[in-house]
Amino acid sequence: MLAAVGIGISIASNASAQSSPTAQPLASPVVGQVPISSPLSTAAVDNQPRFTLVPSVRTMYDDNALRYTEVDGPRDNLRVTPGIDLNYRRLLGRVALNVSGSAGYDFNSRFRFLNQSRIGFSGSAQAPVGAICSMTLDASYDRSRVDLDDTQVAAGASSTTQVYGVNAKCTQMGGFAPRAGFTFRSLESGRTRYFNYEQYVANVGIAYAQPSIGTVTLNGTVAQLRRPLLVELTGFNDDTDVYSVSLGLNRSVSPRIRISAAGGITKANPKRAGVPSFLGASYNGQLEWLPTPRFTILGTAAREVTNQNGVSATYVIRDDYTLTARLNVSDKSRISLSGSHSHREFRGDDLAPSLLPVRASSSKAISGSYSYRLSRKLRASVGLSRRWRKADNPIYNFKSTVLTSSIGANF
């Protein structure tokens, strides 16, 4: 896919770490993501070392860049980000390495205080353990402006997010197999330290595979949502412990339909007095349908308890729904149409007196894009999206139209 660090079209707000009821609690539904049955399936397709380093240019015109409500005065802005895209993939013995990312600098036409470097890299190492088991190590680093689509933070603030994870699982055609994982995520905000958080997520489960029914997984997750600087700044312990139990099914209904779904119960126990706890249903599902080999329809739905970048709340209950249609017009060109709806319920957002509280908000977006592969290493794309946000506090309402273009590495 085209590597774009926060500049390509986004049909949903940036998601922070999650304690969802799936076997991978930190994985948000990603448009276009297809489950991979083998940790080495990518390397098996291309067993040759591959290194790609190419220049890139991405632009974004936004008619409401600071997410204002209806006010007089100029609000539009053009952002141009020249940079470099990197991809490295190699199979070392039985270990598959994959590193990708981008680095660039944002130049803004109207709001110059938004100028800043933009860096985002991710990498993984996957290796089989024995005949049916595998282990995966993941790491990512992202430094960019806070996404203003769903946040309380002032325009111009930046954040740095780091994620490290390890997952182990066993896979076989029939019978029981264990799986487990651990993920650490941290966020540091450049201007508002009370947004900083750390998250520790551990999960353990057991899967039962049967060709006639697919793979059924029973999974348990424990997450610790930590806000280490809140005690220093306010004297309050604002941490939250989250517990989830879920039952999931992954099944290929036919060669053209794949279903992956999990549902269960999630409980959130906040440490600060006065913040209500949460006990309710949580779920994560994905349906992929290929009416023809070139045409794909993908729907995702998720409900989870999470921390969120740019929000002062103790924790957030979020519901996300997306629907995407993608058509491969030819071997080189692709058209995508997407729609999304997101609802947030914020618990405990009253510790920062300088911020107006927001109890709940809903966001919608529709978008379309066209991409063309110029060469083996380069892909160009253009896109158009329309976004809305409505909150119980009208100051956070906005509407925005975004036009994007890019040329960069074809990963």
C-alpha cells in the first residue's frame, strides 16, 4: 500500500491503543486489512531481499484546517509534505523482517505554526517456532501533529507515539491451539502533558480449528491505562484497569466471503473517585466479500474501551463502523469509496480546567480515491473526503472538505 504517515485519506479518526475483545487487543479495524494465516506468507510470495528508498510528495487542501465551528475569517489551508519513503523486506533463514515508513516536513500555506517534521516507521520480525507455532515482534514510532478531527487539544500540538508488542500463537488444521500476546503503548504530547498516557495490554487465549466451522477462539484480555503525569499535575490518580472476555469466529464462508468476528464483555475500573465505571458488551468484526476477483467490499464494526490521543478523558468508550468498496480497474489502477461513522463517550474529562468538557461526540466521513502505479516502486493517488463532527458541546462541532494527492513508494 502507499505509505502515508497521516497524510493520506482517513475515513475514521486516529485510534489509540484499544482493549478490544479480540485476540489482538491493540488492532483497530483497518480498511483493506485481510487476516494472514501464516506468519511467513508474505515472505513466501517474494523470497528475494527487497529495499526501496524513494522521494515522495504529499499535499492536502483542507477548507477548515483548524476545525472551527461556523465563524468568519479564513479557514482553509494547503499542506505540502516532501519526504522519503522507505521499505525493507528480507527473509533471514526462517525469520521474515519487514520495515516501512516515511519521513518528511509539513509546509503550510496559511497556518505556518503547523509546520513540523513528520516521522512514522513500523517494523516486524516473524519466525516459526516448531512445526505449527510462530512468534511475531512488532514496533512502531510516529511523530506528527495531533489529528484535530476528534480532539480537545489546541491546533499546533504534536505528539509522539511508540508501540512495542510480542505475539505467539499456534495454528493447525484441527484441534486446540494456544495463543498469547503483550503490547506496550506510550504517548507524549508536546504542549499538554496531561494528555500523556501509557498502556499495557496482555491477552491469552485458546483457539479451536475445524475445517467445517472455521476457527473459534476464547480470549481474555487485561489492560492497564496509565496517565503517569496526572498525579504530579493534579494530585489525582486517573488510571483505569480494563478486563475483557470474548468468543470469536474466523471463517471463510466461501472462496469469496470471509468473516472474522468476536463478541464479549468488557469491564472498566477507573481509580479516580467520581468517574463512573463501565460494564457492557464489546465486539470486533470484519466481513470481506469479493463479488468479482477485482472488486472487494469490506465492512468493519468495533466497540471497545480505550485511551485516546488529544483527549483529557480518563477513558473512552468508542464505537466505529466502516464500509469500503475497492475496484482494481487494471493491474496498475485502483478506485476506492469509503464511509465511516464513529461515536465516542468520554468518561472523566473534567481534570483539565482550561478545557471545555465534551461528554460525547459523533463523527461521519465519506471519501473516494484513485491511485495509479507509475512503476514498480512508485504509486500516485488523488482523493476527496467530507467530514462532520457533532458533540454535546457545540464548540467541538465542525465540517470539513479535504482534497489530497500523493506520489510515493508502492509498498
